[in-house]
Amino acid sequence: MAIPNINNDQYPDSYIHNILESMPVIALIGASQNPARPSHGVMRFMQDRGYRVIPVNPSLAGEEILGEKVYANLKDIPEAIDMVDIFRNSEAASAAVDDAISIGAETVWMQLKIINKKAAQRALDAGLKVVMNRCPLFEIKRLNIN
């Protein structure tokens, strides 16, 4: 289900639900080892719900976060990625979206307050699903998924 006109405030619940039910392997760009950081909490929550979350952070590459090896970038991950969850600012999201397209991810998810409509349009044009300005943790709770 494509969203032709990007409106980050009006995704149908069915669109969000479908993404969260069908994306078991997630790369989390901007992952942090610090338990106080939102990316760490979201990663833990998603793992607790059965998702495989692979952390991406160039400054932590080779280390582990919550039992998963950290990769410097998406292209270094040796397995298929269903969804790329972006915990970077809106400007940096552009490169992350391009990387998601290049590795063949199915979905790009930009976290709360992350909106980059040009990058989102590139992803849509490449056949990816896109969510902006939302948190999967909140959406899973709101839609009662898992």
C-alpha cells in the first residue's frame, strides 16, 4: 500500500499495522549503548516483542548493543533488512534513506520529529514504504500489536 501524498500525520492504521506485522528484521540507525537514550529503549522494546534489531552506529562498529553486533552502516550488515528505523536528524535521514534503497529494504521509518519529504519521496519512488515522525514503540502499543 503506497501513500501517494506524503502526510506524516495521517497514515492509515492499516498501513502502520501491516508494516509492523511484516518487518521482522530491523536496522536501527543511530543506536546507542546508553540506556537513557530513546534509541536504546526502542531497540530493547522491539527485541522484547520478537523483532530482530540490528544496531547501526559508525562510532560503535564492532561492539555490541543488547546482544547484537553494531555495524558502521547498512551496507556492512550481512543479511537482508526489512525495515530501516532512523534515529538521526531530518537532514541526515536523507543519506540513510538512500542507503536503505540501495540495500533493498522494504520500509524506511523515520522517528519522531524526523521529517524529510524529499528523501521519503525517493524511497516511495523506489518502491519502499515510508513512515515519518512516528515511533514504532508507540505505534505497537497504540495498535496493540504483539
